[in-house]
Amino acid sequence: MKKLFILSLLVVFSVALFAAAPFHIGVVTGTVSQSEDDLRGAEQLIKEYGAVEDGGYIMHVTYPDNFMQEVDTTIAQIVGLADDPLMKAIVVNQAVPGTVAAFRAVREMRPDILLLGHPHEDPNMVIETFDLAIYPDNVARGYLIILAAKRLGADTFMHISFPRHMGYELLSRRRDIMREACNDLGLEFVDMGSPDPTSDIGIAGAQQFILEKVPAWLEQYGPRTAFFCTNDAHTEPLLKRIAELGGYFIEADLPSPTMGYPGALGVTITENEKGDWPAITAKVQEAVIAKGGANRMGTWAYSLGYTCTAGLGEHAKRVIEGDSEITDFDDLMEAMMKYTPGAGWNGSLYVDADGIEHENFVLIYQDTYVFNPYTSGGFLGMTEETVPEKYFYID
């Protein structure tokens, strides 16, 4: 009996050894308190492919919540993944400041490791460092959000931001594209300033500003005004007032059914529902309709943060296994769509200030979903629209 037990253990050990993943993929996200959707994408990859500690493919680590003050810790977390001899790809979402420095260090140590992410640093440095970067297509969205607003009935579009955000090239460029699109499509464009939540006024003060101002804005510009804000903290109070008083909200800066809607409309997402985007979207839709926001308020049906993590991880795995090419646009879209059934994707290559396209920096967008009472869904088909070429050259 003892020999049989030992033999059984050896068989189990041999099977486990044989089944161990042939390579590892490092996935770096924020914590659940800082960027929950990004982290849920990592959990989905672990669910599919197993954690490294259990013989699987995925090694997940997080960077500090206070990442701007703890850049060295972020760098150490990313670079530490390269110590694993089986590590073949590192995905960082969101690729906060320090990621470029970390990727440069990894590149020196392990040039065989693929480096992918959703960057928050200078595009020129990203292009030099990343094998593949993806970012919301603020060029295409700058036009398509205005087109969607017009289709829903808006005659005015208000862009709400502050100087710090307008210092970011891709955000200010999107604002300028929105202004031009309004001019072309016959909407009035309003460039509205607001407090920066990172200033002395804080998040609470910035949110109170929005709560107090939206009624006056609707009074001045009318109920057919569509609103857009560049900051997450502004989104929740903006949604709350739009649901109550009127106006349109096409989609958030970083779209997700969990971006602002649960807090604005009192929607509770249970533990079992977290990461289940069809269930979350249906629950938010029910609340939007109950508040009178049907056909006025929208989102992406699947979180950008979740899809970036899961999609980049899936794409990296397929590239390592020889089934995809790292910079093949269609291969990337196929990996993203695996996690967003029913929702279309599209995008373009990043074009720098000199007019040069970069195949390793891909700008992406998902179809806009407008909450409505029809069970067939509210996708607007924006990914099928052709964005006029001139908008890609507005800087």
C-alpha cells in the first residue's frame, strides 16, 4: 500500500511537471482600489491560463496606488519579472510613469521578452521602447463622439477639462478634433474649464463644481447639449445631473459601464457580477432607463481597462506560440474581440507630428453602446463609420 501511494504521488508529480506552462507572461496592473477593471482583466487571464505558482502561464503583480510618488517601486515590480527565465512577455496596463524606464532595463537584460502596454508617457519614448502599445483612438473618437451626439439629437457639444489635461498631446488634439467635427457637422462647440481634482480643491470640490454647474449649463445651452469630460472624477456627478435634468452623454474618456454610472445611479455590482460585463451593462441599463436617460446616455459595453489587460495578454500568448504577429492589426483586433462578444472594434496607427505612422503604437476604439429599452442592444455601429482623413492630420 505504501509503495502504491508513493507511486501515485510520482505519477501525479510527473503529470503536473509535464503540464507546466512552457512560458510565462507577466501582467502588471494597478490595485483593485486604483484600477479595478484593469485588475479584473488579469484575473480573467489567470482563470483561462492559470497562475505561474500553480503551473500556469500568468504572473500577476500590481504597482503602488501612489505610483507617481513611488516610481522606483513600479520600476522594480516590472523589472523583477525578467528574472524568471520562462518569462516571454510583459503586459502593463496601465503603463504609468516609470514603465518606459522599466522596459528599457528589461530590454537590456532580456531582449527576448515582448513588451506591451497601455502607455501614459511620451509617445516618442513609447515608440522606441514598446513592442506594442495600444491607446484609445482619440483621433477617431474625436470625430465619432460628435457624430454619435448628432445622431442622438444633440445640437451643442460641451468639452469639460482643465489645463493639466490639455497639456497632454493626445487629449488636447482630441479636443481640437471635436471642435472641427462640430463645425463640420453643424453643432455648437463649447470649451468649458473646470477645477483639477488634483489641485487644492480636491476631488470633492471638483465634483461639487460639476453638480452645481450642469443645471446652469443646461439652462444656457439647452437640453440638446451633449457633455464630455476628460477626468474620471468629473464623470459621476456629470452623469447624475444628466440623468436627472436632461442632456446627452455619449461615452466617458475611458469608457466602461462601471465608469461613473454605479455611483451616479445607485447601482450595486455584486462580487459575482464583477468582470461579467454583459450582466453589468444590463444592470446599469435598467437604472439608466428608470432614471429617464434612455437614448441619451452611453458607454462602451465592455470596459476599456479590462479588455486592454485581457486582450494584450491573449495577443502576447498567440504571438509567442506563433499564431499571430505582434504588430498585425487584425490579429490584435481578434484578440480584443475575444473578450467583447457583440461589440465591434476598430482603430488606426499612431501618426506623429511629422506625419509618420508607427505600427507598434495602435489607437483603438470600441463601438458606442447607448442605453435603451430594447433587448436587442444599443450599439450605434460607430466602428463601421469612416473617419474623414483630414481629422488624422489635425494637431
